[in-house]
Amino acid sequence: MRFLPELIENNRTWASDVLDEDPEFFNKLAQGQKPEVLWIGCADSRVPANQIIGLKPGDVFVHRNIANVVVHSDFNCQSVIEYAVSVLKIKHIIVCGHYGCGGVKAATENHHVGLIDGWLRHIRDVRQKHDAVLRMISDEKELIDRLCELNVVEQALNVCHSTVVQEAWEQGYELAVHGWIYAVKDGLLRDLNVTIGSPTEIAEAYRVAVNITA
């Protein structure tokens, strides 16, 4: 239990350091948030959104779940997207996965994990959709990393097909959806060439992204 007091002390140190750099930082932050980016990422503790893109508190609206999945039946994720687009007026939605994702790896294994099985079903659907490509990969690590990439592409596509995003585009709102992937081993992001700014761009962006990762 001693770990928790240490976290409080870490917070005190962090807040003091921030104030040393910008005495008005928290006063300005308390006035509200105006992020331009919604980050939809994996809940993995090694992939913290703000830190890996070098942005401060207030700059990124964040939603994270196991394996960065976006499905229409997940009202939590869909509510985050709606709030980000309709209220915060964000300009970019980034779906970011990471290589070696435990959720993606579990989806390649044919045994029950537990409650998470229902969630992993969405990734298994991605695996099945791209089965012909994935069957050509004999190395397990390479296969999992390829599925991590394809999962990002599919989830970015799901964002584009969401009611909120579709309506925003219909109203002429400037909004782009991107698919990225992060490598824990070197701390670097990779753009998977999924950048979609209108309904007419979805099919082409999807084709390019899948072909590049395939």
C-alpha cells in the first residue's frame, strides 16, 4: 500500500514542475478544454497518448480500450466520438494500435480467455476477413504485427462509418480520420496511410492502407 502515497507525492512534484515552467498553466486549463485531436488507442500501459505525441494535458481527448476497437454497439466509444465531434469540434480522429498487442495476439489463439472473449470476437472478425493474406505469413510475430496493422485499418473504417462522423461530413465539417501504429520497442509511430476526410475517400484510403500493410 506504500505505493499509493508515492503516487500522490509524484503528483505534487509534477504539478510543481509544471508551475515552474508556466505559472498560469492550471488556471488556463481550468477554463476548459479545446483539443483538436481525439485519440482512440489501446489500454496497454505502454502506450500513453499524450506522451508519445508530445502534447500536454488539454491537447488530446482520449478513449482507450483493449486493442483499440471501434464498434457501433459500444456506446462508450460512440459517445466519446459524438462528444469530441459535436461538442469539442475536434479536427482529427486518430486510431492508434501498437505492435505486439496482447488483445490482438489473444484473438489469434483458439482458446477461451474469459469475459473478454466477446470483445475479441471483433478482432477475430478482422482476422477472418483477411485470412488469405494472414495465411501466407509463417512467422507468428510477423503475423500478429500484420493483424495489428489490419485491425487499425478496420477500426479507422468503423469510425468513418459511424453516424456522428457521417453527419459531420454531410454538414461540411472539417474532420479527418487517421490510422497509426506504435512500436513499443523504439517508441516510434508509423502512419498506415489511412487519412480520410470525406465519405468519397473511404474506399480508396482503405484499399491503399490494406495493400501497403499486406
